[in-house]
Amino acid sequence: MADLDNLQDGKNYYLDLPPRSTPSRIKGSNALDWGMKNRLARIFDPEDARTVMLAIDHGYFQGPTTGLERIDVTIVPLIPYADALMVTRGTLRSSIPAEISRPVVLRSSGGQSILKELSNELVAVDIDDAIRLNASAMAVQVYIGGVHEHESIGNLVKVVDAGNRFGVPTMAVTGVGKDLVRDAKYLGLATRICAEVGAHFVKTYFCEKGFSRVAAGCPVPLVIAGGKKLPELDALKMAYQAVEEGAAGVDMGRNIFQCDSPQAMIQAVRAVVHGDETPEKAYDLYLSLKSVPANR
């Protein structure tokens, strides 16, 4: 307890300075509660409001896909280079060291495999477990135009409502079935619906034409999916163009962990997203880092 015998009145109230209130640089977050904004600021770098997320949740419907057979060997060394880790609770508990300082975006929907209809998901993680795992956000797949569109939107509603009660943001992931076209019209529709329903940020695909309109029409941050494995320079060009046209970063998986040198690639992606490096110079960085033995 403070010494009560020598109390002094406050002397400097800075009466010449107006009260300060620092607005958030993260798109659409100024009206959120402090805890929600704090968690988003773990995922999106407060300096540039961008993020390089590492997506390793593919096993929840694909099983041990290439590059994710041994997460403890191939993925854990990449974590220091990521701003956030997108992961399932099973992998988090079994394979990710608890000492990591990176925030976790917890895959919270599931219920199907590549053998069945992909849009037939349910809420697979309770908010209590998300909090128990210290998740900074939860992720829910939403299939606009899919067979189970209504149910997937319902899953998003449930997770957003649960997260709002405890200050945990939700990322909506726009799932695209094989019969849907990933153009600006569709992606604009899907991302806007996710934001309108209450998602605090949205993961979607990049499109060559009109992506700037997709980003402008979504009132919360967009992060782009890497999608299928591309040549490294092409993946860097996609990330660069997406950020130039309004994306707040990337949530890449296969275009990092399926590279010949994943550690080099994630650093090259960071150079594009956070360093505004050109794809060509980032690719040169990739090649130079690739020649250095990777840490295991």
C-alpha cells in the first residue's frame, strides 16, 4: 500500500493537450471492444495493419497432405516467421510448442472430408475450448452458393455470437465449390455477406480482374488464400498484387510449406507483405535464402 504520510497532489494535468484516443489502423475495428481490438492487433501488425498468416489446417478435411505429414518437423521451424498460425485444436495440442509467442487463429468448423460434400460443415469447436487454448481468433468456412450455404452461414452466426461474448474475433473463410467461379462478382458477394453477418476479417481468394473492388466493398480486412501450389515467383506476384489492391495480407499454406525451401519462402512473402518489396526482388531473396541450410 502507498505511504499515506507523504501524499502529493498531482501537478501536471497537461491542460494544454486535448485528450488522446488512438484510432485502430485495422479496417472496421474502431467500434470494437478493447479485448477484440487487442486480439486483432496480435494478428495484424499495428505498424502497417497487415499480416502473414501460416495456414496449416488442411488436415481437418484432407488428412496428411503433402508437407503436413510431420508438423512437428516441417512446420514448427516456420512459426517464428509468421504473424499468426491458422491451425486446428488437435494439431495445436499435439504438435505445436506451447512456448510459441505467435497468435493462433483456431479452425472452428469442420465435419466433412474430401470424400463428401465440402459445404456440409458444422461448428466443431466450442468457445470455451477456444478460450482454453488462448485463441486470438476463430475461423469458420462459409460456402456462398454451395449446397449447404444456409447451414454454413448459420455456423458463422453461432461462432460470431459466441466470440462477441468473450472478445474473440471471427475470421470467415469463403469456401468455393468446384462449380463456382472465383471472379470479382462472386468474391465481392461472398466477402460482403460474411462481413455483414459479423465476421471481423475474411479470408478469400485473389482474382486478376476487379480485386480492388472486392476489397473496397468489404468493410473488414481481407486476407488472401494461397490456394493451389504455384511457382514461387507467381505466388509472390499474387501476394504483391493483392496487397497493392487492398488486401491486408495473406493466409498461405501450400505455397509455403510445399516449397523446396519453406523457410526461405515465408521470409520472401514477408518481404512483399510487410516490406513492400517487388515480387522479383522477393524472389531473389528466396533464392539466396534457399541456399542456406534450413533450421530444424
